Amino acid sequence: MNTSFMPLAGKRVLELGTMIAAPFATHILSQMGAEVIKIEPPAGDTTRSLVRGGPSGTIIAYSHSKRAICLDLTTEEGKDVFRRLAASADVVIHNLAPSAARKLGVTADDFLAENPRGIHVHIKGYAHGPQADDLMTNPIAEAATGAMDDHRVDQRPTRFGPSYHDQFAGTYAVIRVLGALLDPEAPEAARRIEIGLYETGLHLAARDLAGMQLKTQLLGRLEKEGGGEFSMPGYGAYLTADARWVYLLILTDAHWAKLTRALDMPEDGSPDYARLRDRKKARDVVEAAVQAAVAGFDFEDISARLRNAGIGFNEVMPLERVLDAPQARQPGKLRSLDFRGLDFEVPEFPGQPQVASNLPPPEIGEHTTTLLEELGYGAAEVENLLSSGAARAYQAGDFAWAPVRDKR
């Protein structure tokens, strides 16, 4: 397989990541050719024990093709190994709590003392400010930046399913890293990177925050931007005759005209609903009309009509069917992984012309001994590190999934 275009080949990235934000950032860097070394404590990344005592999908999706070393950074010997790794690395990325980063010796000051030209990234709850040491998780970021207020189940503010704020924070970290790598003379300030989940959430909400301010000033009263399907009749999920949900993209008057014509709706050509402002005023009537129209067709029939009319739509896919779609099965969209004898298909990093190395996710400490040797530790020193607990190598059975009992 041609792997010639790997723009980060030769770059070494250290990850002290847990859960999603930092592992997601290093996953992207890995797929661009960087060597990623995942550094874990003896207790392991939290996601190693989330599914029946063993690794979750996060490990499989975002830690494949990395190497792993297990260190106890509460020991001086473990800290010494980290310092040697730091001196050999181009980038370190972590999402530890600020107090933990200081305790373990992995702050920007610690890293740059060993590697003055390196890039240090801390993905944390909040960047500089009065809450800089406070803790934050993905759903707290949703709550703090307005996203959760607009996402309610039975009127109760509720977190989204995917951890979008974590993943966007990881993506922003990658962008900042690439920016620093582009300039070999980047000043130290540009190589001390902090990405806050809170600030990430603010940036993601910028459109809604600006829209609220715009409408409030124009109207002289508080006016929030509504969610798309609530403000645009015909923009949302509707049930077909064969009980499949289809999501319609009806944003403009032209879209509405195409929809009413494609579905032979009585409203086709009616001046009462031709303009969005009129459809909003008659929202309940318009919604009922679209529901009735969609309910009159099986999914395959309505799909053909919508596609022929040039209307944006898709079935609301359950997870178990997502990878069955012909679009997902195209070459270069998925990679096959074998992990502990189980087969997985993992979506690829989009836009990459060639596929990076295709290794299964490492077990905890799988490469500890090899990496210690590469760092210049002799056989006796390696043995001392392992026997003292400052470092740990993988042992069969670590984080094994609990067996599923036959309840019949």
C-alpha cells in the first residue's frame, strides 16, 4: 500500500490521554503519519475498562496504530522515563486535570525544560481565566455554552449522544499543532497551547450567540435562535408508510416547491405557503401537511421521488445499519482491524489520500519494554523499572472483557 504522502512522518507525539479529547487529537496526527506513543498509568486510560471491564469502542476507534507504554509518573523513576521520552518528541498532548499535570510533572514548563523546541498541548476544562483550574467534561461544556438548553428530552435539558465538544477540542488542538509545526521558528508562546472545552463550546456556539444578539437588538427584546427543525416547517424527521424515518432538508422556498410537487401535495402551487414567513406563521398546518404526505409513501418510493426532485434527505439510520450503506462501503472509507480475535470496521480519517499504518489498538504497556530499550535503558535497568512498578509491561488478561453468561 502506498503510504508516501504522510506529512507528519518522522514526527513523534506523546499522548497522556484519557477518554476522548486528547486520544482523538493524537488519532488524527497518527493518521497523518506521526508516531504516537500512548502513555498510560497502571490503572490505564479510563476507556480501557468501560465495557464489561475491558476496552470500549473509543480505544478501538481512536487508539489503533499507536504504540503504548505504561508508566507510574508518581515515582521519580517513572518521571525520568517521561523526561527521556519528552526529549525525543516533537509534541506532547494531554487532557489531564491541571492539578494532576502538575503532580505528575507533565506541564508545559516540565516538557519544555527537556525539549525547548517542542510543542506542548493541554486540552483542559477552561483556558486562562478565573476557572482555569476547574474541571469540565463534555456534557458540562454543553451546559455552560448554551447547547444543552436547546436540546431537551421531555423538557429536561439533556446531553447530546456523541461527545462533540471533546472531539472538536481535539480537532482544534491538531490545527494549533500544525500551525506551530509550519513555522520552525515559532516562539515559545505559540508552542504552549491550551485548548479549553469551554472555549471550544463558545466558538461552536458563535453563530447562535451572534444571531441572538442580532435579533435582540433589531427587535428590542430577547430573541433566541431556534433549532433548525423548530423554525423551518418541513425541515426534520418524518415517518413513512413502512415506519422508516426520513429527514428532509427543506430550507428555502425553492425546496418547498420541489417537495410539494414531488409528493403530489395539495399545497403544491398554493400562494398561502409559498414563502417561508407564511409557512412559519402556519407552522402546525404545514407540519401536519408534510407528515401526511410522507406517510403516504413507502421509504423506497419516497426516496426515488425526493432524489429525482433534487431534495436533500436521508433515512435516519440506526447505528447497526450505518456501515451497510453503499456510500460507506466505497474503497478508502473503512479500515478492517483485528483486536483480540474480534473483527472491526473503523471509519477512516476523511480526506487522507493514503492510509497510515494499520495496527490494532495496543494493549496497555504493550511496547513498554521496546520503548525503554530504544530510550537507552539497559537490560538490568529495564528489569528494575518493571520490578519496582515505575513501568509496567502488558500481561495477558489485563483489562479482559468479562465473559457473557448464557442466561438460557
